[in-house]
Amino acid sequence: MRLGTLRVGASSTDGPAGRTTVAVRVDDETAVEIGDAADVGALLADPLWRARAAAADGPRHALADLEPRAWAPPVLRPSKIVCVGLNYRNHILEMGRELPAFPTLFAKYPEALVGPYDPIVLPAHAADAVDWEGEVAVVVGAPARRLDEAAARDAIAGYAVLNDVTMRDYQYRTAQWLQGKTFEATTPFGPWLTVDQPLTGELRTVVDDEQVQHTRVDDMVFGPAALVAYVSQILTLHPGDVIATGTPGGVGHARTPPRYLRPGNRLTTTVTGLGELRNDVVAEA
């Protein structure tokens, strides 16, 4: 099952003239609106969300007729976006660090999120060292508090693709990373939430036509259930909350010389079975 949030109305982007709604992809050609939920997060708040999605009988949309930017981030405003740093073995090694005993956590805020085909906006004051970080996003489907890994696995609604685009110059101004990780309109997320599918296969990031990251997702040090269980010891996770599970090796900052995103680039992020993000990099107007 694949659940997405559609921008529906007078334009293909969310705004006063339109609305957002949840749709379920019933096949490779059609999405059907579920109704009564503005985004996937609102749907997940209902314990009967699976049954509601399976019984969807709202307006039908031919996928071929939808503009790419009709797809919004699956969860528009998660109450929490918890990110994990240094969670792929090959990325840890390329950054010259040792494998961690515990996950490295930081936060991101909803203003950073953009849709799977929206532009990534680079503000002039922070456009000199912008890096890519392709990731798997875990979306929580039930309240999670002090869970063990088995219970945490059951609390996961599914997975999506995310790119934790990072302003490296801001990130390394201090020992805390947050200021480089949550710039507004820089984090593509989507294109949908994939439910009831094991997380396997590969993550790939491409800048223009060059593959810059390519790693199996089982290279994670801490897997999705372990991360949900760990975070749930600290605070309560709610339906629709997001955990970004970290990026593999191949980031631009670790290259010699470093390489960064510039306006005019196209950033493509793909995870086997979860879909693909395609985002043009633009300068802030």
C-alpha cells in the first residue's frame, strides 16, 4: 500500500486556492482519495487508518494526469522530525570516525520540508556549502513510548524517501548541528508512504547525471526498529512523526576537493521499493 498527500484545487501547489487530501495508490495508474484527512499524518492518527485506506472510494486520479508538484510531503507538519547522524558504516568511515555505541540525534522542523518534486531553495546567505544526504524516512503509525524493538517494529507505519540537504558552513559553526540541518524549504520528503513492505534494497543519490551515493540500506548501524525503540525512551512518538535514519557515504563535504549543490542542479534520491524524489536546486528569489 502507498499513501500520499495530494494538493488538489486551482493550482498544483498547496495554497489558499487549493486543499490537501490523502490518496491511496490502488495500482500503478490510479490514486483514490480517502477523504476526511488533510495529510497522511492526520490519517495515521486514526487507529483504523489501514481499514480506511483499504476502503477508499473518493475521487479517482489518473497518475499520468497529475502534475508532479501535485504531490506534497506525505506528512505536512509532523510533530517531530528526529534525525540520525552517522548511521551508515561507510559514511562513518569516510568521515574518519568510529562506529557509535548509541544513535546520534538531532532535530529538524516542519518548515524545512518540501514535496518530492518541489524545488530546493538556497538562500543567498547560506548557499556556499550545500550538501546532499539521501536517506530513508521512518514514519510512525501508533503512539510509541518506552518500547522494545519488537513493539517498535509494530509501531512503524512505513517508509518514505528523504534528503537531509545540509548547509555545511552553518552546521560546523558550533559543535551542535541543528543550525545547518533545518533551513526552510530544503528537505524533500516523499513521494508517498510505503506500507507493509520490508525495507530492503539500495539507496541512490544522483546530482544531475552523476551518481554520488549508492549503498544498501542494510548498512545502517541502527535499523528502523532500533531507532524507534531508542527515541521512545526519550519522548513519546506520535502517529505521523518522522525519523530520518541517516545518510550513507558519498556526501559532497567528504570529497577532495569538497563538492556542493548549486542553483541549476537536479537532485534525485531513490530507495528501492519506496520511490524517487526529483528536485531542482534554485536560488531564493
